[in-house]
Amino acid sequence: MSKKSYKYLFFDLDHTLWDFDANAREVLQELYHHHDLANMGIESADHFWDRFYTTNNGLWAKYNKGEIDKFYLRNERFKLIFEAAGAVMPLVQDNFLKEFNKQFLHLCPRKSKLIDGAMDLLEQLHGKYPMFIITNGFEEVQSIKMASSGIGHFFDRVITSEKAGFKKPYAGIFNYAMKWCQAHPEKSLMIGDNLGADVVGAREYGMDQVYFNPEGQVHEEEVTYEVSHLSEIHSIIAQPLR
């Protein structure tokens, strides 16, 4: 790969640096056994995780498109997941779902697993570039995730869609990020796992992008760079511009 000099590095957080799937799965396994969900008709912790994965990803896709809001995602998610997992719904009371959701939201961001290679990458880049997070994740949990996983000190600012008033891929969040980070799109690189939100959004705004694609998802989008492991980013980035 040829190297290009950038002055500002922007990272997505969930699925790019912080391993949402591994952390969420660990919490759901704990909650499955703690609440004895087998007695509610859910056959196994693995089955519960599978239904969470599919349902949650679908809800987040709708949230990113503006089809549902934060309130709906937060308050209806586990009802839909329990239904999809085959729970005996008369046994799943509303108060239980609220408490389950509360426990999940408390425990999950306090887990510390990172995507393989994330810590090495950040340690090597730290001090060489101003680095920023730009995320559609909710304001109140992103800082907890970063502190729990030991990566908060690497970043100069965290830009959330709630702060900006716009979600990725819309230009408004990138405008907000450029302003508050005193950055310029032509000197910036966006690194993320979401082809639409991170990569196409940044591309349409005029930023180069790294599509982190560990599963090798087939697509037809034009991207600046594509990697399957975060360690490959070292071979993309030259010394920062002065």
C-alpha cells in the first residue's frame, strides 16, 4: 500500500476499536444465567445471543437511517429480542424487561475487550497525530466504554451524534467534528467498520476513509483503503503533515 500523509485521524468506536459483540455477548451470557432465562423458554445463552445480534443490528440500522429514535431502540429492544428468542412472553413482564435493560446498559459499557490490534495501533499513533472519536453511539455510555478499555487518553475529543445533532453518514456530524476538532477534511482520515455510516459518509464529505472489513463483506462502494485487520493501517499512514 502507498502511504499518504494525514494530519487528523478520526475513528469510529463500536466494532472498530471497542469490541461491542464480545462485550455484549459476555454480559448477555451472565444475565441469561443470573435470571434463569431457560425457565422463560429461551433454550440457551448462545441462542439468546444470536437473537440479540440479529435484532439489535436491525434496530441500529433503522436508528442510523432515522427510522426509529433512541427511546424506541432503548425501550423496545429487549421485548423484541425475547420474542425472537422464543420466550414465553406472559412470563416476561414489563418491569422485568425494564430491569433487564437497565442491567445490560450498566454492565456492557464497563466491559473492556477491544478489537484485535486496536491497542497496538493506538499506542503507535498516539502523540504523532491528533486523534478523535466520531460515533453514533449514545453520549452517556461512550466515555465509560473508553475508560473501561483503557483507551480514553488516546483521544483529544469524542464527537457523538447526540452532541452534533446529526448521525453519520450525514454531513452535519462531519461539519461539527471539523469545527470542534479544528480539522480539515482534505487532511483527515476516517477509520470505521460501517460501510454506509463511516465510509460513504466520510467519502461524500470529502474525507479519505479506511473501511475496516474483517469479515470480508462484498460491496461495490469506492473506498480509499480497505483492511481486514487494524494492523494493516500502519502501512497506510505516513508521517503526519506539518
